Amino acid sequence: MNDELIDLQTQISFQEETIGQLNEVVTRQQSDILQLLEAVKQLEKSYRSLLTNMKQDIGDNEVPPHY
């Protein structure tokens, strides 16, 4: 009976350690996801600004030079 109790305590200890490691990984991944989402937002903002500037340079009613 005592050996079974020690085995259970050992298993619980390993499980707690594994859960802690997994929690660290998930926390880092969440941080990375948030940073990537912010980067995508910034890229989208830059892209929209670039498109707006290009439209202003060409003009809305002007025919492109290759026509």
C-alpha cells in the first residue's frame, strides 16, 4: 500500500511539472499571437495608406499613361 501511495505521489509530481511547462508554452504562444496580430494591423494600415497615396497620385478620373 505504501509503495502505491509513493507511485501516485510521484505521478502527480511529474504531472504538475508537465502542466507548469505546458502553461509556460501556452503563455509564450499567446504573447506571440498578440504581437503578430498587432503586426498585421500595422501592415494593413500601411497598405491602406499606400493605396490612398497611389490613388491621389494618379487621380480618380485620370486615364493611366498606357492607354
